[in-house]
Amino acid sequence: MTRFKKNPTSAAMAIFLYFAVGALLAAAAQPPRNIVLIGWDGAQRDHVKEMIARNELPNLVALSKEGAMVDIDVVSGATDTKAGWTQLLTGYAPEKTGVYSNSRYQPIPAGYSVFERVEKHFGDDNIETRAMIGKKGHVDNDPPTTIPYEKWEKQQKKQKALDKKKAGLGNIPGGVITEENGVKVVKVPGKPWYNASQNMDLFVNGLQLNDKVGEMALKNLEECKDKRFLFFIHFAEPDHAGHQHGENSQEYTDALKSDDEWTGKIVAKLKELGIYDKTLVYVIVDHGFNEGESGHRYAPYVFCATNDKAVNRNGTREDIAATVLKRFGLDLTKIEPKLDGIPLDEPAPERKAPAENPGAAPGMKAKAKKAKNKTGVASTKKG
Ligand SMILES: [Zn+2]
């Protein structure tokens, strides 16, 4: 857990802080009206901390100074996009959602996402749930479909070759083989967000560029300023840059700077609209990057930065959803099935990601950050 120090310079400042903190604590006791989840897809924790040390992420630091920045480890499910956002936004281990990795998945069971839970809790008309997503694949909501067997077989072979070393991956179910009019076909499950997106007020993916995601977010915040809302604003550029140029590239650093700038603009917009004091903002991350490489086969080290003053410990991906639901006033003991996550203001057993991928062949280590400016190793893996 990283706390950023404030430096009072005089007695007057100390007195001011005494009253200011008192007011803030009173405000913190009120449940928030709104929550904004800002996704930094593929942001490696060590890389982000080095950028913080160089003052390259001022908006992330400003947000954390109001609340906290804590370490988040991935302890179940693959360190990839489908498993990551599913876990962050449901609070469940993959066994409960059926979303283990980019290649082993099904639609998240209806009702399991934070969006559906708050819609049900407040009533459809009393909360806006809106998602603006940079990624096309892996944060997707395509319906179930039927494809020719040959096409399916080809896809499966490709996926198996790519994913056999990932955590959480067992036999790939991938689809049900059947016959239609004497032709062998495969019924393929829908994508993870197929069910959830049907009960949300907005689900747009494939925006690709941070600027497109950010502009849409600002417009939607304006539209919702007088309503209660839960937003998911997902920036994909660091993941794309990491795959193309490697984790130690300038391009990856620049993409994270873009995430930070947009995080700042979102906070500024909330302030301009006069709703920042009613809004909790969490910057959350699905997976990191293998040190110096251009993939994230085993990259379990990420973080959460927030203006939520109550957040007080490190945690795991599942803890984010539990925190969001608790802040909105849901009784977590009544949620079925039981959440695997624990709110980040409640004590929990320490769960750290093992240094070595538990589901993989020997030698798949999560390397610590040492040298800088190493050349990225070529990889075809995406997502
Ligand atoms: Zn990726």
C-alpha cells in the first residue's frame, strides 16, 4: 500500500487540515451517489510505480492522495483480458463465472455483474449503468452462434497452441458439436458480456483509441450529471502498445501517460459538473505485462488507485467488485452465489500471486523488474 504524504507547512495549515479532515470524514461516511471505474488495460504495476517516481502520472497520484493506491494481485484465472475484467466486475473466481481465460469462457451467468446487481438494487430507472470500452475482442458481448465444424476445429488448434501455458486453463470446452441437416456444426457460447450487457443502459466496445473512449466518457458524464450512475471507462492503448512494442518501450510508457491524462480529464469533468464529491473513482487493471516482453502470459501484478478514503489494504481482482457493491449499499451477505472478493476496507487474509505460474510448465516465472530498456521479445499473443 502506498500512501502519499501531504506536507503541512505551518500551524495555520495544520488547523485548516484539522477541520478539512473532519469535514471529509463526515463526507466519507455518506454512501457515494456515483461510482466511476476507469480501466487501464495491461498496466504493469512496477512500470507504473517507476513512472510515478518520475512524476509522469500526476493524475493517478492526485487521485491516490485523496484515498489510496494499493497492490492488487491476480490469484485465480488467467492474467488476460477476458478473465481480468470478468473477475474485477463480478467479484468471482473463474469457477463461478465460467470465464477462465481468453479462450476458455462462456457468457457470465445473468445477474452476476456489478452492473446488473446495482440495477436490481436501485431499480432500472434509478441508476445509469454505462460502459465505454476500448477493446473489441475479450470485453465483448456477441451472442451464442453456430459455426461449421472445420472452422471451429481450426480455431481450437490455434487457441490451444497459444494458451496451454496459462493459469486457469484446463480442457477447452469451446462449444457443443452437433449436426444440423446432416452437416457437422458447433454451437459456440456467447462472449462473456452477452448477458450482462442486455441489462445495462449502455455497452459500447471496440472504440480502440483512448481519445475516442475519453470523449465518449465526458459526453456521457454530462448526460448523467443529475442521475445516479455506475460507469466503466476502459482504456486499451497500453495493452496494444505493450503487445506491439514491448513493456519497456517508450510507446508503452506513452500509452500509460495517455491513460493518466484521460483519468485527469474525467476527474476534472466530475468537478466541473459539481458531482465529484458524490463520486468514488477507482482506477483498476486486468493484468500486467511480463517484464521486458510483449505478452502477459503470467503477469499477476497490478494495482488499484482511488479517492475512496476507506480503502486500506492490498487485495486481489475479486475484491474490486465487492468494494463497489458495498459502497452502493448492497448487503453482501445476501448475494448469491457468495462473492469470492472482500471489500478493500475489510480485513482479509493476505493473498499474493505466486512467483511462478501455478497452472503452467516449469520456468514460467513472473520476473521482477530489473533492467530498463530491454528489447521486447516478439510474440503473437494478443488480448
Ligand atoms: Zn493483452
